[in-house]
Amino acid sequence: MEFSVPERIRDIKPFLVMDILERARQLEAEGRDIIHLEVGEPDFETPGVIVQAAQKALSDGHTHYTTALGIPELREAIVDRYNHLYNLAIDPARVVVTSGTSPAMLMLFSVLIEAGEEIILSDPHYACHPSFILSAMGSPVLVPAGAEEGFVLQVNAVQERITPRTRCILINSPSNPMGVRLAKEEIEALAGLGPPLVSDEIYHGLSYGERDYSALEFSDEAFIINGFSKYFAMTGWRLGYLIVPERFVRSLEILQQNYFVSPNSFVQQAGIAALREAVPAAEKMRDIYANRRITMMQGLKSIGLPVHREPDGAFYAFADAHQFSPNSLVLAREILEATGVAVAPGADFGPGGEGYLRFSYCNSVENIETALERVGRYLAGR
Ligand SMILES: Cc1ncc(COP(=O)(O)O)c(C=O)c1O
């Protein structure tokens, strides 16, 4: 008998940017000079205080399983930061520590979604968001958030898509791939529509202007997804967390016990150091991103790649490349082969992303300048 993977898994799309990255690495191995603007990963080393805390944790024998929900000191440090930043009074009992934000989403959507229930999210969106929803047998409902909508969910449009099957509204501000933020009033209005908010706050802190607003400031029933990968430059460490209404904690604990046993022991110790001691180092990285953002925006403008709404968060600029090609993957591949500059095809981020290219500014000002010069020259002569 022939077996095939189930339909809900077949519906999960490949992450196209990984194909670009792979080809870029191949070209590098062949001796080509490649500039990476495709990956959503800080180019900085993890701050020293965090590394030292991990080294000490290993020496001290933090090499065993921990409690499934995460060690109490880390859960406390997480709520201390949330309570301080957003003036909240969250109890550490609501925190579930995970081995990265991605496992957090896998578990959260598993406990939230009944088969066939709908989750509203923006189009474009982070490439993997619908994948987690599909894995949990949910149905992603895409609401346009393109240039006309200022690249954010429109409250009225979301309201129109709410049905009795709607389970929650997923928001991501600052956003991947657009790097823009919902206004305070917009988060508040979305929180008031009825279905609970699931808020992916992984880019909080990486914002260039007014402070970020947590969904928890507007509803105690919101579900928070967050992690250490971006703000603390800890992508490879795999550390994330959820903050959920207390009645969901036990189900998440059971899932964690079954799926992952516990988050990584010594990495949790490093997480405490990150929250308690590494904020100044993270703020320095933020300031550097802020400068790079200016270089990126000026450069894109000068080579005729419009960014319809100025990004003010994360480390992405989402440029409109329709005038060069309707197919962003073909264009990204072409640019890579011709110029050695790797960028992410907008098609990765939903149908609304097609025709766009995502430029990450996780690279030096000099490299951004060189990359844009090369891309500009190529596009002009094409
Ligand atoms: C919006 C968003 N959420 C989650 C993640 C995944 O983060 P983690 O490294 O914690 O799994 C990413 C990574 O790019 C992201 O952009």
C-alpha cells in the first residue's frame, strides 16, 4: 500500500528564503563574494554576559532536564521584564518557557485550535505562522495587509472576517516581513473585537520610535509569544516563551512534557542573565540597527525600489519590486546570481507578498551600501 503525508502537512509551504540561502552558500563556497540581506538573523555575537552565564551554568552542572514549564527564576525574570516594560502585574505562573519561539507556537496552536477552527492573520505574514496553524488542523484566514492597508491588519476588515468558527486573531508587531507596527489604538481595537489576540512579540525592543505595546496591556485574555532570538541576538540558543491565561498552563505543561520534556537547562540560565544583565548590550545593537535602517531606506529609494511605508521595527525593509518582475522568487534568484546579493522573495510571506523583496539590515552599513549599489546597477541595466 502506498503511503503519503497527510494533506494538512502537504499544505505547509517550503521556506523559499532557505533555498536562496543555500544557493548563496554554494556560491560562497565557489569563491563568490556574497552579501547576505536575506536572513532574519542578527549578525551580532550574543552579548558576553549571556555567553559567560551559559559557560558558568555548564560548569555548575546545569546539564539535566528542568521542570517542564521552565525554571522559576527565569519565569520570574520574564514577568519582571513584561511588568516593568508594560506596567503589568502578570504572575510567573502564566509563563511557559520553550526551546525557541517556534516550539512555543507549535504547542500554543495545538492547545488553542479545534480541527477546522479559523485563525485570522495578515497577508503578508511571517512565513511559518500559517504552518503552525495547519499543523494544529486549523484554518488560516488571510486578511489583506498590503501597501493600501499600510501593511497592517485593518480593524474593520478583521471584523468582517469573524465567524462562529474564529478561534483567535494573530498579530505580529513589529512585523516580519514588513517591519511596521500596529498603533496602540489598533491593538486595542483588535483586542476588543471578541476573539482573543495571539500576539507574536518577538521583535519587541527592536523598534525605532515610540515604545512597543504588548497585547496584554489591552486584554488579560491575550496569548503572548516571545523569545530571545532577535533582541538578544540568541537565534542559535533556542529559547522562547509563552504568557497565557492561567487555565491553559496545565495543557501546555503536558504538551511540553510529551514533546520536549523541558527547555534546555543551561540555556535557561543564560536567559536569566540576558533579561537581568544584557539589556544595555541589546540596546547598543538596537542603536546600530537604527543607523542601518537609515542607510537601507536611502539606498532602496535611490535605486528605485519603493518602500511604501517606512518600517519602524524589526530589521526589515519590504520593497516593491513589481516594476522589475511579478515573480519575486525568480527576481531574487536572478539578483543573487548576477550581483552576489541575497534577498528574501516576498512570495515567502503569503500571496500578498508576491512582487516584493525583503531586505534585512542585519549587516554592516558598508555591506548594505555595497549591496544596494550592486543591485541598483543590475536593475538599471536589466
Ligand atoms: C515573527 C517571528 N516569529 C517567530 C520567529 C521564530 O523565532 P525563534 O528563533 O524563537 O524560533 C521568527 C523568526 O524569524 C519570526 O520572524
